[in-house]
Amino acid sequence: MTHPKKKLFLRINRSLVAAVPMVATVYAGTVMANQTPANMQDGADITAMCGTKPMKVGLSDGYGGNTWRRIALAELEDELSKCPNVEKIMYTNANGNQQKAKSDINSMVAQGVDLLLVFPDFGAAQLPAMRSATKYDVTVVPYLAKIGGKPGKDYSANVYEDTYQMAQVWADWYGKNLKTGNVVMLGGSAGASSSQNFFDGFRDGLAKYPGLNLIEDNYIVTNWNPVDAQKAVSGLIAKYPDIDGIATDFGVTATSVVKAYEQAGLEVPALATNASNNELNCKYLDKKSKGEGFSYFSLDGTTSTVRFAARRAVANFQGTENSEPLSVMPFVYADSAAGIDPKCSKDAPLDADLSSSLPPEKLNEIFVK
């Protein structure tokens, strides 16, 4: 017997349209609109939200080929294990293919998924598929990035990191500890809304500190790729002999900053980032132990964002209460000025995120797979 959602989906699938322009998401009219972002370490108890209706849950990844995504999937499974009425968890990985990311959403809906979490690597281009899923009663929650679209029409809710505020935290750290000098920010791909949001917050935050000079009027494109990032940093070094601080919106990019300066035989500038990784943190601690440490700050815990998305999706589907805001803030994981050292494991993958809320034994299970 064909699942009722599958029948309806086959009728409306042809209506999917091409990518739509990115627009700002406004949550006016929801009770969460003006709430302070949730602290990544202060999540609610999902057991009160589980309800009684059976649930099939899906996670659609745009690019699942790194340890961060594997950890996020494990965190989702860990969170949903607290709801005995979760019957199945499905996972798809588009491997960086935008068209496959759309078809993955369509496929999971056709298989009868009730709740669908989406990592919107392709931003607004995925909205048509999410909108179609929402039309036939799938509870859709894109997470991590803030995307365009309308809650209730394109998806049920959008759970996101407050990247604007995160970048202002970077600016305050530079203002307090660097005080004067030239700073620049590295982002991801050209036009990436998350990187633009980071840059806007960084620029606006730096306006409070006249001694700090933002030397580029936009973020530097790196495609979140270590090779491209290292080339970009080498170009900056050649263009600007004196760079005192570099902010990046991804730990892999920050690692490329350190490597580029090491290759140039120069001291690493004050580095602020988010979503750090094992390689970066081990490198920082190693240099610190040799008396070559650099100023370093990182906001982390980002793999736990999927837990907030899961709780939002479960509560919306079950009709239970969830008072958590839609936006979340990572926590300070490394701060050289405050004496906060990150974790480092020689046994974990270079791109492992050890700030995860998973217990060590579960993290180690991921690493040996």
C-alpha cells in the first residue's frame, strides 16, 4: 500500500521550481521573535516534548563528508533516543550536489518521514523542496543557518546560530585584547548568507573600537576549503604586511591561517573563529607549549545545534510545549586571554570537533568507524 504522503507527493513534485533569491527571515508574530538566543549548553529536556504519536525522522545533509557532520548525526540519534515513539531515523547525504539535496528531501517525504531536519547547504535553493514537504504535513526544520522563506509555508521553523551576535563577540574580544591594529575576516563561498551575516556583525561590532581597522570591506572568499583558504591568506600577507587579527567563520579556515603564516615564517596574528577542530586546537596547544603561542579565541559546541532543531521539530509535530528560542549561541571553548585551553586528542581525526556534547565513549565510536 502506498503511503498517503507518497501519493500526494507524487502529484505535487512536478511543481518544484528553481532556486529563489535569498531574503531575510523575519519571525514577527512568533513567541520566539525577540528572545535572547539559547546557550548551546542549556538545552531543554526533550522527554517532556516526545508526545505519543509515532515518529519517523529524517536528516537531509547537503554535504556529509566530514567528521563534524558525523558527530551532528550522532547527536541527533542520541537526542531522539530519549523519545520511545521514534520508530525510524533516516539520513541522506547529497555530497555537495544541489540537485541531489532537493531530490533527497523529495525521497524522504515519499518514504513517509514525519519530521525532516535539513542542513541547508544550498540556502534558498532548497526552499521549493522544503515547501512541498511542508504542504503535505511533514514537519520541516532547517537548522544551523538562517535562511529565507516563511515559517508555516516553507517550513515549520528555522533553528539557527546567531552568527551576527557571534561575530560581535569576536569584535569585543579583539577590542579588549588587541585594542589597535589591522583586522580582516575570512568567510566561505562568494555570496554565502552565513558568511555575510558574520561579516556584518563583525564590522558593526568593530565600530565601537576606533583603534581597530577593518582592512577589507567584505569577507575574503575561501569556499571553506583549506587549499583555497591558504591561498587567500598568502595573498593577504603579500598585500598587507601588517595584519594583527584574522577572524574566520570556520575552524578549518582558521587552521589554514596558521599554516600560511608558518610557511611565511611569520608570527600568527590574533585568531578568532567558531567551530574549531582537533587539528587547530592541537596546533595551538603545541605552539603554546613551545613558547610560540598566538592569541586565540573560539566559539564552539556547534554540533549540538541539531539537538535544538530536533526538539523544535518534535514539539511542533506532537503539539507539545517547547519554550526554547529559535536562535542559539555557541560557548567559549578557547580563549588565550582568559586562560581557557581547548581539548586536543592525538587519537581523534584532524577535523574532529571535541566540543560536542556527546560523552567521550560515543565520540570515540564515531572516530573508529
